[in-house]
Amino acid sequence: MTRFTWFNVTALTLGFAFLYIPMIILVIYSFNESRLVTVWAGFSTRWYGELVGDEAFLNAAWVTLRVAFVSSTIATVLGTMAAYVLVRGGKFMGRTLFSGMIYAPLVMPEVITGLSLLLLFISIGLDRGILTIILAHTTFSMCFVSVVVSSRLVSFDRSVEEAALDLGCTPFDAFKSVTLPLIAPAVIAGWLLAFTLSLDDLVIASFTAGPSATTLPIKIFSSVRLGVSPEINALSTILIGIVTVGVITASLVSKRRLVQQQRDEKLADGQGA
Amino acid sequence: MTIGRRALIGIPYLWLLLLFLVPFGIIFKISLSDITLAIPPYTPTLDLSEGWPGIRDFLRQLDFENYVFLTEDALYWKAYLSSLRIALVSTLLALCVGYPIAYGMARAAPEWRPTLMMLVILPFWTSFLIRVYAWIGILSTEGYLNQFLQWIGLIAEPLQIMNTPTAVYVGIVYTYLPFMILPIYATLERMDDSLLEAAEDLGCSRLSAFWIITFPLSRSGIIAGCFLVFIPAIGEFVIPSLLGGSGTLMIGKVLWEEFFSNRDWPVASAVAIILLLILVIPIILFQKTLEKNQEADA
């Protein structure tokens, strides 16, 4: 029921103002000339220049991107397998434990996950560095991928898969040529989610990164602890810009796909009649 | 069982066993150990080369001393209670802020809904750390909020908001708001509107129709949203350490400092185990609601 009442309009306006004003302030003040972040002293792009010249930030960004790419890719494979097992796998030994291990990391405090993984790496004698961050990120983000993919697997018609199997496909072929294309949007969404979670993570990375590897959130955190700084504002603006473009593009693509799908269905109906 | 099926189940299973379950065993074991000046900084360490007597000796050295220590020091009690209180207050605040937004979204014109939805999700994709950081500039003594309030003449002296629990509430509500809005929106959007029309035909006022019909029907969304805010808020580290300062005590921060500053791994592990025990009940309840919602959808 569409109701354009004052209450709804006010709720939405205030709500979105609360969500967006802090970020807008951050973006505006990243163009501030002064080092004193809260005093406006004229327009300048000088902090972007200093950021680009800062070797430590660039290195941290490169480490973060590599970790995010590798961990989200492994997490997508493992998470999709886990989702398939949970939704289509039927009964097997230890199924309850398995689903528990999928859901628990979603709500586990990061300090516990980080501490437990660090203690594991130390007790098996694995040197801390990029590899350990990748292992840690893969572990928690595969659970997010698995939840996203399994919600898609639950919702689609199973008979298509069964038809493929009846027509002589091996289970792997049926998965590859029938199931995978159907769940592809969820798999991509899962990968993006895993990638973002990895880019964003401070706590788990702080525990599992050794002195040899510094990720961008670790670097940001250590400079933010000393107070607000214009370089961080500039960096935040860049990150907010990338995310905004990404999210808007994704929503346009999915909207176009939806329209296309509806058109196809209408066409198919017309031919059937 | 075919080899393919075995590998399909086995690989993710093994991964989670090794990197999720086994580490908890290790935390538990270290929480029973004692701190020493060595690498790694706890004793005893298990040495399998000594065989059975070695294992027996190892087990004899484990004790619950760290847990006794936690119960005796008031700091830890205060930290656990204060985390629970902060998480609870923030969850209720997030519900009060999030429900009207979700309601407004569900009542907006259908062609607007995807855009509104995108606007709620967008902050979630932006860095968590940056969203917390944005509030430092707003809430600090010489920050934008104080400047604004002084400019309009509402206050003469700047308010001390930074480094108080209020700043932590603001931070948690702000960063976790999408988790509250989305499940509530999902239930409100699915609601059968004819129920409301029927209520109004029968002479119900809009407000009482809301309390009798809409609110109870959105219960599953409210419960899911509250769990999604409450559970991670208890163990939160970034928000209390950036916005709460020394004025707020939260268990996530205590654990971090115990580990990184005091280098007391056994006590940090014991803190983690107790935090886990506190979280087990809400986590199990959450999983039950999640399964129930999924069954209702199917």
C-alpha cells in the first residue's frame, strides 16, 4: 500500500540524512586546505597529492588488494561448495556441526576469531604474513558466501537439475551447465561480499598479520588513533567514491537484467498463446 | 558415496574444522595455561615427543587459575556488564531509528523502493572503519556538532560527547543500522495490505491498526534485526576504541589490550572463552529464528 504521508517522508528524510551527512562532511573536508580538519580554510587538493606520494599507504593498499582478491576467490569456491552441500547434500554424518560452523562465524566477535586463528598459526609454527591473513579471511568470508548462495539454491526449481540428470548428464556436468548459470548472480554477489569484507577487516587482520604485512585498515587505524587527519579524509573520499560507483553500476545492471527478463517472459507467453 | 560427493562435502568441512573449530580448542587450552617470559609466552606447551608421560605431565599443569583471576578482578566483571548494557541500549536505539526508516521504505511507491534499498545498502559496502572515523570529526570537543550548536546559540560551552558511552551508542547505531533496517523492511514489504484495509473498514484508527496488525506481523524482522545488531555489538572493538576512549569499558577492548599491550595470552584466552559462553545463548536463539524464517519462506 503506497502511502505518501508526512510521517513516512519525514522518517525517510531524517533517516537518510543521518546515514549520509557524516560521509558528506568527510568528503567536503577532504578538500580543505588547512591541516586543522575542523576549520575550513579554502579549497585544495593538496592532501590527495600527499596521499599519492605516501609509499607506506600505497604498499598497504597493494597488500590489501592482493589479500582481498585471493581470499575472496577461494572463499567463493569453498562457500559455493558448502552451500550446495547444505541445500542439496541430503543427510551425512556431522551435518549439524557443519551447518553450525557455517553460521557461527557470521556472528562471532572478530576479536575471538582473530585471537583463535593467531593462536592456531603460532602453535603450528606458521610465520605470520600475507598467507595467514588470506587463510583467516577465507575462513570467515566463505561462510558469508555460503549463506548468499544457499538462499539462491533454495529458491529455484530443482526439477531442471533432475531433468539434466535424467537425460544422462553426470552430476558434475549438471552442476556446470544447469545449476551454476542459475546461481551465478548469487555467486558473483558472494564474491563481492567476500572481497569487501576482506578489504574492510581491521581486527582479524591485526591479529593474523605479522610485522611484515600491513593492510590498509591497519594503517588507517594506527593514524586515526592519533586523531583526525586530512590524508585519511582524502583516502576515505577515494574509497567512498569507488564504492558509490560500484554499487550504482551493480544496481543499474541488475535492473536492466530484470527488465530484460520480464520482456523475455512476456515474449514467451505471447508465443505460447 | 561417490568420490565426487565425498570431496564436495569433505573439502569445506575439513577447512572449517581446521580453521574454525580447532582454534577454539587451542584458545581453551591456552586459557588453562600460565603466563611465562618465553616464546610462545605461556606454559606448558605440549611436546608429543615425550610420549604418554609427557601428555600426562602436560595435563597436570593445566588449571582454571585464569578464570579465578577473572572473577576476582572487578575490572572484568565491569567490562562484561558494560558491554552487555552498551549492546542492549544501542540495539534498542537502532530499532527506534531503523523501524521508521524501514516502514517509510515499505510504504514508498514501488518504483522508488530499489533506489531506497540501494541507499541503505551503500553505507554497508563502505569501509566500517571510515564510517566510525567520520564521527570523530563530528563529536569531538571542537568538532562540527559543537561548532554548529554554539553557532545557533543553543550551548555556550562545547559538550563532551567524545570518549563517553554516548559516542559509542551513536557509533554502533550508525554502523549497524542497515542490519536493523533490511530484515524489518523485508517483513513489512511482504505484508498483506488487505488486513490493514479491513481494520480501517471496521473502524480502527491508523495508529491502533499499526499496533494491532503491522507491528506484530513485522516481529520476525524485528527479532532478526535486533540479533544482528546485539550480537556483534557485544564484542565490538573498533567503535569503543575510537569513540569511547578511556571513558568506556568494553570486553572486546579489554581482550585486545590484554593480548597486545599486556602480552598476557592465557588471560586474553580466558576472556575470549567467557565472552563466547555469554554469546552462545543469543547465537543459538538467532540460528533458530533464522531457520524458522527460512522454513516460512520455503
